[in-house]
Amino acid sequence: MPSDRANNPPKGECRQCWLHAYDSREQHKHLGPGEDCPQCVAHMGGNCPDSMIVR
């Protein structure tokens, strides 16, 4: 289960990026060695949808 910190991003942060950063092991356990997370790659460079940003 993700920690409280992983589930509560501060204002201006992307919910998905925050979760993947602070609950990384759990979120990425299905990936093989050296395999990139498709959700993380989709959000790289600030390409987070506005709906995912905490207001």
C-alpha cells in the first residue's frame, strides 16, 4: 500500500508522477530490469495532463 506521502502530492504536482516517485517499488514491480515505465515515459518533460495536476 502506498504511503500517505505517495498518495498526497502537494499543489502543482502531478498525482501519477508523485505516486510513481514515492511508491516506486510497488508501481514498477511489473517491469523487467532496464525496462522503462510507459506511464512515466508518457509524463516525461512535463507532459502531464492538466487533470492530473493537484490544484
